[in-house]
Amino acid sequence: MATEWRELYEREYARLLRALVAMGGDSQAAEDSAQEAFVKAHLHGLEGIERPGAWLLVTATRELFRHRRRLRVERERWAQRPAIETSAAFDVAADRADLLSALRQLPERQRAVVVARFYYGLSYEEIARLFVIRSGTVGATLHQALTKLRQLHIAGKLSRGAMR
Amino acid sequence: MSDEIEHEDGILGTALSRAVESQPVRETPFEGSRLAERLVHPRRSFAVPALAAAAAVVLGLTLGGALLAGRGSQPGPVATEPMPTLAPTPQVAFLTPAPTPVAPSVLRPTIYAAREDLPPVGVQIGDLSGTRVAQDRIGARLTMLRAWRPRDVPIGSTNLLWNNSFQGGVRVNIEGDLAKIDLLIEQPWTVTKPSDDLGILQQLVYTATEERGIRRVLFTANGQPLSIGTRLVDRALSREDVFGYSQAGRIGTVRGFGSRQAQQRTATTALSVDEVVPGLARFVVTLDQRGIGPSDPYPDWDVTLVRNDESLRPDFGKWRLVVRVYGVLDRTTVARRLDQSPVRVIEETSLAGPQSPTPDAPIIYQIGLDDARPWRTAMLFDPVRILVDIGGPPQTIAANTAVYGPRPGQTVSRMFAISGVASAFEAHVSWRVRDGSGRIVSSFGTTATNCCEPGGVFETIAGVPESVVGRATLEVFQASGRDGGPVELIAIPLEIRPTGGIAAAPRPAQPLFSPTRGPYRTQAEAIRAATYLVRGPIDRQEAQFTSFARLAKEHGVRTYQIDPDREIYVVFVGAPIEAPHPCRSFVKVIDASDGIDRGTLCGDGPWPGFR
């Protein structure tokens, strides 16, 4: 029993963590969410989960965004929270980080669908079933997400950088 | 969708996928995961007092709104995942004790000095009253580093940025918990020895992430990747990426299973930093309980490392180590600001109130920390003590073993003390010494004061033959449960002195003091008493697990009763003593045929038949 959980953990943990960091940008929150997802999977029971990797992604994603909402509330209490600045010339060293940064400017659902589609390689049908949205909505969400990335005028340039 | 757009989407998606995959992540090993914890202790609940449970309910309700708002009407995996229960996670429970406030010193900036082969140390200095936003504060702290004169830096540390390449000029850009910092650099960094590049980077990363809410920092120089010596900085770094340890401290809980019975015990605490060994903070909870037996169990306790939410408690720093001890009172409940790196503050909170201990209301010690450096626990007895060791020299620390002595590069005599803390199977820690050619010249094992988790301290005296001088390597390790091979091997380079030890000392025909005359009046008397000599080889396992009386009889060895009621320092004649041993009775086994230390036995009482 413990062996199969270990195998699942060792197979999925790093991938899940990367996906969550990409979506949220906060490595600590990502780790919390990933750990929580595994605990929830254990509570749920492996036999009731058809695709554990995808299940963990969806569960952890919801956990992550829940955590972000809480953080947002807390941060509003910070009196001196600085505004985010941007500086194009500054980002020479971080093409990939900026691509991820652009990703994080998308609405949460779009982020999750993009990661599920391109990083986890899930089909439209699988995404629709796991995230409980209509299949047509998956395509529309993806289209909107990618269009927005282009509209940010960094997607094309940075994607070429990221392919290097 | 046209083919062209679909193709472009595919390229963009691939780029995104590669960007996601390229992110460095710190993978918590399975053993340190919450899942593993749950598998090991499936029924053990995190029992918390009513106050904690109530707070958890409030927190749950607070989060519930956001949770429901986020979920909308989505079923699917969320619908099938279990509903949040009221059994709180440790993190929730630890938010609940009413804190004793310590005035946060947001205007007194902490900047960090470098220490060779150790994490940097923070020092409060200067004034940030002119800064209003995080970017300015980060910039001001980094600029202070440049101007921090070496004579003002704490003893044992240095400021590698003094009069170095960076002369000021900082652009700071913040995104979430990430600070992107561009330094204006006019010439390459001056690095006089190999460890300087890490030292500079540690100072920069620790000082920049001192700002609350900032956990990672991406440094560039003049808009280009930052290069320090041979080190290229090409990614965002957290403190844990540069602190020098091979792995971060366990994010989770270590439990010292005891009894929840209220015993009306009183606890006192002590903290030392850099006293046991450089870079180590040791927090000790001592109970007024001497010895343990079936009718007098030691209390239940646990220690957990959690991230600190700086928006709520900025004074705690980035991490908190939470020590809970049940059924005790500490009448000195206070919040103490220490700022002695890595400890920021210690806060003591009793959920039992000031009157008397209750079984399920722990006293909670919260230790604010600079970083998540490795930590470990140990139990000692008579009196019962709970040790929490934080950090230590990175070169001599493995996941479940830490060696505090001897130090790497130390010159030792042929007989030298090995000490440390281990969480080991059957409390067994093995050691061996290799000479300059790599040949094993002596080996044996020792026993820690407590088995497995939560661990114990160990101390033994190792010896090598007279022929071994000069370069040598001490290896301390645990035996693999799979094949018995060494795991968690810590290699410590040493220099063996050609003189001293048994070889140089005249071997007495009789012990200088008869061990039977104890108790010893002074430590010096005990040191000079040779207590137990064994002639002929001793099987390693026998020495550890077989009655000494039988061994002594088989080998025709004289044995002596040593005083069981005192901590006794027992060594072979001529060997130095450097630290007290926690065992009540302590027996050394010296093979008189070659003078090599065959190990140490540690017990809670006199060994049977020991006369």
C-alpha cells in the first residue's frame, strides 16, 4: 500500500510542483498545495481515481488558487504594499521566467487549462471532464489564453527565446 | 482555427511547457511529505486544545467563503475530494496561540555578514526610516552592505561586499514573492578564495530577501546575468538555495511519543548559538523529571517546521519551528527577541493557563528562523531534556545524522572524541577511520541516547593504531536497512598528530585511581580512571547487544563498578575530555592488545553483574 503511494509521489510530485509554480509563481504555496493534494488523494483512495496525475493537478490547482485568494486578503492589510513595476530592459536573464510571468497574468481558469493542455498533455475531453466544463469551452478558453499572451506582445518573442 | 494559427499555438504551447519544465523546484522527498506522515500515523490525530479548534473553525469559515467563491458550482474532482474537516493541520493549529507581541522592528534593517563554510549571520544595523516601499528598503539594505566596514562586522564573520565591485546603484522590481534586482557593477567582483563567491551570493540573497513577503530573488548585473567568480547566477534564488546545506530542513513534524498524563512538571528552556559548534543553534527544554519508568513516563512532545506568514508575524522571519510539550508548565512565559542568527525570536505560550498543566494543552515554543536549514531533535534523560538543534556546519550534516566533533580539518591525537546527534535504527551509529591511502585502519560503532525518531546524542572515543599519522578521514554513517551498507556517510578529513595519546603516554600497570573507590570527587579524577579493559577481539555486535558480564567472563577481564548515579566521564588514560556525556553509566571498551577503542556502551543504570 505504502509502496504504491511512494511510487505515485515520486512519479508525480516534481511535475505537479512545476505546474503549480508556473501558475502561481509562489514556490512555497505550490509546495503546500501539492502536499495537500497528495493527502487528499490518500483520503479519497487511489482506487477511486482514474488518472491520478490529472486528479492531483486539478485538486492542487484549486488548492493553490484558494491559497492565493487568502493571501490576497492578507496582503490588503499590508500598508506599504508596493505596486508591481515592469521594465522590459531588465529581463534579459529571464526569458522563460517572463513567459511564465505572462502566463500568471491570465485568469486562473485559463492558466489551469493551458498547463493541463500543454504541460500535462491532456486532451480537450479530459480537461473538460476533470475541470467539469464543456468541451467547447476548453477550446475557447485555450484560444482566449493564447490570444491574450500574444496581445501582451511578449509571447512570440519570448516563446522563441524559451525554445532555444 | 486555421492551420497556421494552430501551428503557432502549438509552438507557443511547447515553449510554455518547456518553460514550466525548466523551473527549478525543491522536491520534498517522499519521507518528508505529509502523505508519508499520514501513512505512518494514520490514526494519530493532531489533538489540539479547544482554543485551537475554535480558531480553526473561524479560519475555516473565513476561508470557506473564498473556497466556495472559487469553486462555484464545479463538481468533478473537487466534488469527489473529501470535505475539509475540522481536524486542523499543524499549520492551522500553530496559528492559534494568542501571541505575546514583540514589537516588530521594521525600521531597523537586518543585513547579513558572510561566514566561511557556514550560512551568513544577520545583524541589525542602521535605519530605514527614509524608505516607504519594499523596493526602496531592499535597495537600502544592499547599499548598506557596501558601506559596512569590516571592523563593525561581528567577530567570526566578514563583509565580502566591503570595498568590492558593487558600489551602489540598485534597481528593484517585485513580482509576488520574487524580487528582481539589477546591480550596477563597474568591474568584476574581487574573489580572493574559492568560498568567497558563495559568501557574496549568500550575503546578497539573504539581505535582499529580508524584506517581508520576499522569498526569492533574481540578481542581474547591468541587465546581464550576474557572475561572481566562477559562479553564474541564472535563476531566482531563495535562501535555501544558497545556505550551503545539501538539503533543507524537514518541513513537517518530529514526534517524541510519550504520555499525555499531566505530571505537574515544570519546564525551563535555554538557547545557545554557536556554542556547541559553529552555525548551530540549540534549544533545550529541561523538565524537572529525573529518570523515567513505567509509572513516570516522559511527556508527549513534537517539533514542526512551518513557513511563517510574514504578513501576520513579521518578527518571526521566514520560518518557524514550533515545539509543543504536553502536560508541563513554564512559568516564564515570555516573548524574547534574540536576533542571534539564525534565531530571530522565541515565543513561549501556554495554552493551559498559568495554574496547572493539563494533558491536552501544550506549552508552545515558537522559534522564528532566518531560513529552513536542517534541524534535528534528541532526547536525554535524568533529567529529561528535549534538544532541538538547528543548523550546524553543512559539511558534517546528513538527513538523520549530524557530527559536531571532530571538526573538518582538525588535528587530533590518536584517540579523539566523536560526538553528534542521530536518529538511527536501534540508536546505532557506526564510524571508521581511513588513513591517507584510503585503507580502513579502525572502525566501530556507538549508541545514541535515544533510538530512531526523535533521536539522541552520541559520543564515543575513536582510536587509530600508532602507525597512522598525518592525513586521515573519519567516516560516520548509519547501516542501511536494505543491505547493511553505509548510508548518510559523513566524511571528515582529519590530521592525526604523530605524538600524544596512548603511544606517547606511559602505560600504567594499574589504573591511577581505582574505579571502585567512586564516586569521583572531580572530573579530573574520573578522567584519570581507566575503568574497563578488554583483552582480545570483541565481536562488534556482541559488544553492542550482549551482557557485559558474560563478555568479561569469557575474556577473563577485570571489571569495575562505576558510579551509576552521576554523570561520569570515563576515558582511557591519556585521552582528552571535551564534553560531558549524558548517560548515567558509561563504559568504554578498550582492546588492550592494540589500544584501539572498540566502542562505548551507554545505559540508564548499572550493568548487571558489574563488579
